[in-house]
Amino acid sequence: IANASSYTWTLPNGATGTSNTDSISVTYSNAAVSGNITVIGNNSCGSGNSSTLGVTVNPFPANAGTIVGQTRVCQGDTETYTVPTIANATSYNWTLPSGAIGTSNTNSITVNYTTSGVSGNITVTGSNACGNGATSTLAVTIDTLPATPIISQNGFTLTSNAPIGNQWYDQNGLINGAINQNYTVTTNGNYYAIVTLLGCSSDTSNVINVISTGIETKAKDISFTIFPNPFSNRLIIEIEGNEEIVNLEIMNTSGQLVYKSNMTNRKEIETSNLAKGIYFIKVENARLFEIKKMIRR
């Protein structure tokens, strides 16, 4: 400023900086608000006219609130977590425990806990062009799945190698009250066991076919595949090379039948009406009896 020997600066509220020259460095605190920067030239005769610059101060995202969701899960589970909308956030940054899978740029995320998932923290922060807000953290315990049981025979008594947590099934589904390590068969059929510990269920055991002359394992001579796993709105079942009618059933972990049909070599099922969780898919005919565990996410 011509004839000025000093400069007087004024700043918006929450902004700090001092200078007696034609340049000033301004720091905008987290409490700073939009306003005007002004400057006036001074000398011994007085002050000149001011110059004004309007400055818009964009706020940091607010602190993230409490994350809501399950804090104890099983490997293989799929769960959804949410955090209240974070003021001033244009995106959200989520981190997950090791082995957990999920991506989101919003205040909600669906997490798939794989069979390699381990306990850890879910965190989220709000983000915008100015940076990140404070982090919110939720600790999650991931319980490992029980080992797949192996069942064996002794006459008509079936025994699981798992000492506790057993539930016995036959070709009709869950056998009420059959929760001990041993189960004595009273009728012919196909039998298997599932172990549940801390609310987490194992894969199905081997299947033993009980017939009037004894117990034997039913041989499998056709290939049975299901995909994808986990599934969401569609499930595909294929039995390679099969041209015979096969009975198909889907059961939940309580043994309730949620779907029944038949097929030959390929079946595509709409599953959007099924709740998220674990299901057991059973296929059966004269040559095949097999159960597979699937996860609906």
C-alpha cells in the first residue's frame, strides 16, 4: 500500500495470525467460521481505506457416533453395522478385523466374517475435503467354527468324535432330543451330526446309512456342487452327469424345511426371501444322499 508504514489485519472468528506487513499467515482452528479478512494501511497521518476478502471455512466432519451391530459372531457369518449420520461428512472410512470382508462409503456396512476371520475392531470415521473426523470403535469377538465331526458305528449305535455340542439328523431333518455323543438308531435311514458350540455350527459330518443288516456308509457315485457360497439372492445346484430325479431340500439350523423341490442335473433357486444365516442343502435319491452347509448373506 503506497505511503503505508504498517498494516492492520482483522480475521474471521476462530482464525488466528498476526502481521504488520502486506502478508499474513492465517491458521483456521476447528472452531473457525466463515467471514471476512480485512487489511488497512497506516502511517503517522492515519489509516487508509480497507480491503476485504470473503473466506468460506469448511468444517471438519463431526465425531463418529456409536457403531451398532453384533459384537459376537461366528466365522462365516454375515452382519450389517451402522453408525449415525456424521455431520459434514461426504464419505465414510471403515476398517475391519483381519479376515473380515466388506466395503462401504456410507454410514452402513455389511461384513462377511470368513473362516479365517479373527477377533478385532471395527472402526469408522467421517471424511470430507478437509480431512477426517474422530474415530468410533466397536470390538467384535469372532468365534471359530467347531471342527467337523466324524461319526462311526458300533452295531446300531452311532458315535460322534465330538464329546459335546452334537445334534443328530436323519433324512427328515433334525431329530428332537438327539443331542448326546451317542445315538441309538431305531429305524433305517441316513444319519449325520452337526456340532454347535458358542452358537457356531460345524459343517455336517459324514453320512452313515443304517439298513436292516447293519450300518454302512453310502457310496457316492455322482458329483454334487453348490455355488456361490456365501450366497445372497440366487443359489445354483449342479449334479454332474445325473439324469435321474433327485429330491432337494433346504433346512435352517433349527431343522425347519424352508424349500423343497426336485431336480436332475441343474437347479437355480431364487433365495431373496430367505433370512441371512446358515442353511443345510440336502440332495437325495437312490444313489446319492449328501448334506452341504451354506451361508446366506
